[in-house]
Amino acid sequence: MRKGTSERLPEADLYKQSIARVIAETSQREDPVLTRIIFQYLGWATFWLVVGTLAGGLVALKFRFPDFLDAPFLSFGRLRAVHTNTVFWGWTSLAMMGLALYAVPRASKTELYSIRLAKTALWIWNVMVLAGILALASGINNGNQEYREYVWPLFLLFAATLILHLINFYNTVVRRKMKEIYISNWYILSAFLWTLVLGTIAYLPWYQHGLGQTVIQGYYMHNGVGMWFTPLAVGLTYYFLPLFLNRPIYSYALGVLGFWTQLVFYTLIGTHHYIFSPIPWLLQTIAILFSAGMMVPVWAGTGNFLLTMKGMGGLIRRSYSLPFLLVGIVSYGIASAQGTAEAFRTANLYWHLTGYTVGHAHFTMYGFVAFLIWGGIYGLLPRLTGKEPPVKAVGVHFWMSTVGLAIYVVALSIGGTIQGFQWIAQNPFIQSVTAMAPYWLWRAVGGMLMILGHLVFAYNLFHMRPAAKAARALEAGGQA
Amino acid sequence: MNFHTNPRLLYLTSFLIFVALSLAIAVFPAIEASRVPPTPGLMPFSSTAQRGREIYVSEGCSYCHTQQVRPIPADQVFGRPSAAGDYAYSTPQLLGTERTGPDLINIGNRQPSSTWQLIHLYNPRAVVKESIMPSFWWYFQLKDQAGPGDVVVPVPDPWKPKGKAVVATPDALALLDYLLALKQPVLGTTATGTGK
């Protein structure tokens, strides 16, 4: 991203020219109707990102200033769920669905089966996210059960959207104009299938009571990440990384290995969120065992992506999308290794139930998933609309989000460890609260940087918007 | 017929593997865990306590307060290690994944004072200076003059609003009932139904 020095090189000028040519040519070829709907997905996702992270910022401040804005609908216990659900469903999911609207048909060398289905799905989903925010802020929830806090009528909207996308994507893949189903579509379509099963199991009430519900909670919250966000993010990267680098993926076989091991290993490890709980010890041990097994799909993916990027340092430095992908890929590897380490019983003695886990959660969902999304958006949108974002502003977004995340994760990792040691020393509980105070403050500082970065991102997204309908009609008329 | 060229085969296989593994690792163990009988001596919640429990859930209390004592020394302060039967009457489950505040599975035994609990709900910092818990002032009424039958909360200065009486609403009293009902039955003794 060091534009200042590279811009003076003639090589860099050539690069800029060639990028501009690629963008101009590809945007002519793209279907403006598909471009508009993708932009609507990304625009709404960005809106929810800003709303969701503002809620997150307020939650972070309340750790230091508990009486700040203490209206009922802004109280910590309600706002935390607003934050997590809005960034999960409103931002991350919607953005990846939007990117998939391009990746699924293009990886099949065909057109999207139905624009109308995609439009309908967007509005059902938006209604769900908005109703979810209002309900959670009013104290209406499905128990304090992470990421299944939406009440069941909203889950019906959730399921309906997944089904619409499944119909759309499956028919697109069936109509593919190539023999093989490209690996990105293995991951993306499966994510929709798996999450439909996952949500149904989580929301059916009549077989889970008391501790039985906790068994499902571990399975659900873990696989929400593992069978929805991860396969979507990895699948999209299998499409976008080769596209942006203009070279094939390093190893197709590693992608296939990653797919099957992800499916088998990830599904089994939810109980590692309840180590030392009264959930049967055998389930806990299986979860720990396969958490170690997770290193196979994680390094198959990370290694594959890094080897695909190998030797492209010059290109990555000058690109404004590839640095985001690089941070996302590296975070995927490191944060997942961290997750495996946290699963062991010894690590649980120190870190379980502390702020350390919250740092880990942000390392994965933000460092890994959000950065891959940004890489995808900055790489894709200019190709669709022919408009580039202001390069300096992309740099500002990149560094605010990267530095913000680094501060966030380091602060909570150190603070969480101290919290754990306070409990082990059997000091009075309140000492673990006061000891965390400076680290909570630093976490809020990191969070504020991230939020500012999102505002800059929203500004950049606006610069990449497609031309208005009237302008396009005029252009088309002029050419005819 | 292979995964690379046959979408029906590919997606059906990935779907069925996920369903089979989910049944084995989550659904069947959950059915079994749901059938664990209550720990001897565990009392079902009264209707008021149950109402209090719903408020507890609605306010997201368990994002900071776990309800599980692990069999490790660090958790001894909260009570005996939790057993599966302790949760027989607890749906939605509230074991929690983060412990910013203390564990509450046995709070009825550890802090049985109604007065302390009510002041703490009204403003936690009035009893624990360093606390960062939200104050749940909206479950209390400020009255110029407390009426007969009102439960007046003796909030100390300077947290007490000047010239006003802090009165607990029925919701606050329900929440209190729930907190006081959170008691771990003692293991290894014959249940008498009276608890501890």
C-alpha cells in the first residue's frame, strides 16, 4: 500500500494503466442488472456494518463507563446481542451473499439463474435484521444463546432466504458451461445447505431442555462460524484470489481435502466451548481431539492461498484489494491455530470464560472474514462499475482496521490472561474486574479505530457505485 | 458419476454427512442430556421466580454471569462443581460463555440478603464501588412518599435520589426471587425437599 514511493516508478504507471484498462473492459462486459443487485447487497451490508459496530463501540465503552447512556434499550445485556447479530447477519452474511451472486455464476461460466430470487432474498433478509435489532433492544430474545438470539419467527425469514439462495445457486451450477464444478462452489453452496440444517436443529424446541439445550448451543454457535462464515469466506477466496492475481490456484487437490476435512472435523467440535461443564466428558474429549484435527483444513486453505500469492509481492503492494486478502488469509491461519490451542483442557484453565475468547472471536470474524470480504469488494466492484475508489482512502481504511484489530486482540489477549490468573490465584472476584480496566480501555480504543475505518469504507463504497439508470440508458442509446 | 461433475451427488453427499454427524454429536446427546432427572433436593422455580428468570434472560444477564461451577480450584468460591441434574428446570439454559461478573448458580446461598440484592440491582456501585454492572433503575419507581405495602429500597447516599423513596416494582421483586432461588442442592445427602 506504499503508494507515495511506488507512484514515481514507470513500472507502477504501467500497472495503473493496465488496471484501468482491465476495469474499463470488464465493466463493459458485465450485466448492469446483476451489478446493481450486487451493489444493493453490499450497500445494505455496509449500512448494517456501521450500525452493528456503533453498537459494539458503545458496548466496549460500557466496560469502563457503565453509566454511560444507560437507557433500557441501550443497556449492556441487550446491546451486546444487537452488536453480534447485526454484524453476523446484517454485515458479514449479506456481504458474502452479495459476492456469491457474482462468484457462483462466473465460476460456472454462466449467468445467474434468477435476479428476481436474489432481490426477494435481500429484502426478506433486511426485514429480519431490522426486526432483530428492534426485538433485541426491546429485550425480546430466544435466550442469551449466542447467535440464536433472534426469536423463532425471524428464523423463518432466515431459513426462507437460505432456501431462495439455494434454489438460485443450485440452478446456476446445474446450468454451468463447463464440465467440472469449481471448488469455490463446493464451499459456497454447501454453506447454505449446512446452515439450513444447523438453524433447524437449533430452533426446534421440543427435544432440548436444560443441559440438553447447552449441548445444542455449543454445536450451534461453533458451527455458525464453522459451517456458514468459514466455508463462505474460504469458497469466495478460492474464486476471487485467482481472479485478482490472474493465475490459477496453487493446488486444486488441497481445496478438495480442505472441503471434506472441514465438514467432518468442524461439525464435531462445538462442545469445546463448554470444557469442564457438566456436558458428558466424552463429548468434550471428542471436541478437543478434532479441534486439533482442524489444523488440516485450516492449513490446507491458508497454505494453498499463500502459495498462490507467492512471488506476487510487487503486485500485492500496488493493489488495494490484495493486502486485505493477505491479512484475511494470514488471520485465518493464525486465529484458527489459536482456536485449536484454546480447546485444550490446560489452556481452558487459564483462558476459558475470560476476555481472551472475545479477542479470539474478533480475530476470526474480523481479521479473517471481514478482511476477505473487503478484499473481494475492492477487487470486484471496480470491475463491475468501472469506478475506482480513492486510493488514499482505501489505505486509510486498511490501516485503521488493521491497527484497530491489532490493538483490540492484543489488549484482550493480555487482559484475558491476567483475568484468568486472578481467578486461579483465588483473589476476590472484583480484582479480576479492576485488573481488566486498562485493557478494556485499550480494547475500546482499537474498536473506535475499526469503526472510523468502516465509515471510510462506506465512503469508498459510495465511490464505486454503479452509474444511475438514466446515465446507462443514455450511454446505451448513444452506442446504438 | 463423480463429485467434480455431478452437482446432485456432491451436494447430497455433503448434506447427508452433515446431517448424520449432527445427529450423532448434537441431537442424540442433547436428547439424552435433556432427560437427566433433577438433582435430589433441587426445587422447581416458583411462578414469581420464573417470571424473574424471564427478566434475567430478557436483560441478557448471562452474557456476564455464568451459571456453571467447574471442577477446578479457581471455581471453588462459587460452590460445588455443577452436575447435569442442576439444570433440569433451567430452560432456556444459562450456563454462559463469559464471566465478566461472578458466577450466580449458587448466589441464593452466597448472598441471601434481599436488601443487598435490591440496592445492587438499583445501582451496583452503591454496594460494590468498582462494579461495572449496568444499573437496572427501570425496575424501580421514585416516589415522593412511599405508600403502604411498597417495598422501599434503602439506597445509601449519594446514590439515593434526594427527597425520593426508591420503591421496587413487581418486576424487581420477581428478579430478586429468582436470584434468591438460585441455590445448589447439597450432593450426597438424602433429599428432604427443604434444601439447605
